[in-house]
Amino acid sequence: MAIPTIASRLERRCIVMSGDAGLVMRLRERLPPGWDLAQTGDLDTLGGFGEILQYRFLLLDLDDGSGVDPLEVLRKARVELMLNIPIFCFGGETAVRDQARLARADRFFEREEIVARLAGFCEQFGWGN
């Protein structure tokens, strides 16, 4: 496991887990200057606990048809890795949202709403840098 540095902890970055290329493109367009958006289908590609913990928040697509199981992502993040970063879910039917809520997702938004709220999340989790 790589040891986090002060510089790496100050980086403004977030994660999106979605196979919807159009949505990810719109999210990138709304990202404030100085922020980075990492798109992945597997948390393991970002590293272990110490690396993932340095991301400010995670956006999780509950409708993703790319093979990502959002409930498995939540289980891995909350149970296996015991991460406490905010996980904002978007899309999804009521039953899937209920299961995600039980799996300790933080908030739920409609697909278009997540794009509109991104700048606010970045401001909230920018920590004044």
C-alpha cells in the first residue's frame, strides 16, 4: 500500500462508477477547475483503502448496464474496505434504491440531477483549498 502524502491528500478528486459515456462526459464538463474525475468499473483499479480514502466522494450509477453491480460496490466500500467517503447514487428503481440505502449509500438523485449537483458537491468537499 502506498503511503499517502500531504500533496496527494490535498488533491481534489472524485470517483464516478458508470458506463454511461454521455453522462460521464457531462459530469466532466461540469467539474470545477482543479478537480479530477476518475471513472472506473472496479474500485480495485484505484488502489486499496488508503488510496480510495483520498477521493472526496463517489458517484454511483444504480442503472449501470456495464456489468457493475452497485450493491457489490457498496458492500466492498462499506464492509470490506470500511470506507467512510460519501457515496452519492443516481438513477435506479425504488427497489434498488432501497437495497442501496440498506447497504449504506448516502444520498440518492435522479440521473440529470447528479450532473446539476456536482459543482455543489465539489464546493462542499473542496475543504477551502
